[in-house]
Amino acid sequence: MLKLNDELKEKISYILIGGILIITLLPLFISVDSSIILGIRILLIACLAGFYAAIAEKRDLFFITLAIFAIQGILQLGSPSNSEMYFKVLLALPWIVAAIAFAILAYKHSVEFKAFEMLEWLVAVFLLIYASKFFLSTEFDLYYAFCLSFLIATLMYNNNMWMRYEDEEKNLLLFLLVLAFVDVIQVSAKFIRF
């Protein structure tokens, strides 16, 4: 675990998130080589996932999920394999692990608070649905990122739920929200140009 004060953790996190969002928005305003933008975005996403994994206090499923996202970014940048199935599994695996982590958390919260935590279960289900887009192509793929962004943002907005999460859980939710929002920007960019 990387020992940093909370203010520094927050600043580093916001700088990386800001970098990811700026590099995602950049092609909307200026003409740039998409492979360079993609490489920088993958690197920043891997750095954010690695940072969140490094500051995690517990080595649990949330830590493992963030570590898998970091490894995924590194492998995407320097992957020796050209296999289509390899890339599908590489892209879907962290989303599947995240879905499992949130399903377990939803179950634990349902038992602990003696109430069915619908929003947490929906996040777990939509993480699986999101992972399925790497294997199955449908006309609804465009909407997965919008749905996931909405569900995670709603979960974060609900103080009763947000306050019960530990830092690792909050970090993973924020990370997943950033990734889903990047997809929302990319889908929207197909229809918007400045």
C-alpha cells in the first residue's frame, strides 16, 4: 500500500481523471491521430487503475479488479498477440471481475441491512452486460455506457449507500464511472463535431 495523505491522493486522482477526459474530448475540437490519442488514453487509464490499486488498504476483490484493469492497459499497449479472442477476453475480464465484486458486495449489504439492494445488483448486472459487448455485437451496445454511467452516478449520489462504502469500493466505482463516461463521450462524438 502506498502511504499518501488524503489530499495528495485526491489531487493525483483528479489529475489523472482530468487527463483521461481531456484526451477523450480533444478529438472533438482538433484533428489528431487517433492512434496517439488512444495510446495516451490507455496509458492514463492504466495509471489511474494502478494508482488506485497502489493506495488500496486491503488486498481484496476490489484491489484485484483495479490491478487487472492496470495490467489490461499495459497489455493493450504492448501486447504481442494479434488474436481477436485474446483481445476480447483482455477487454472483458476486468469488467467481469468488477461485476463479481459488486455482486458479492450487494449480497453482503442485502444480508447486513436486511434489504434487497436493487441499485447495487443493477450495477453488477450492467457490468456483466457491459462486458458482453466485447463478445456480442447488438444495436444496443451504444446504450450500455449510458446505463452504466447513470447507475454508478445514482449510486454515488445516494448518500445512504455512498457513505457505507470503503475507499477501495469508492475508488473502483469512480474508476468505472470514468471509463463509462469515456465511452459516452466517444458515442456522442460520432454525432457531434465542433
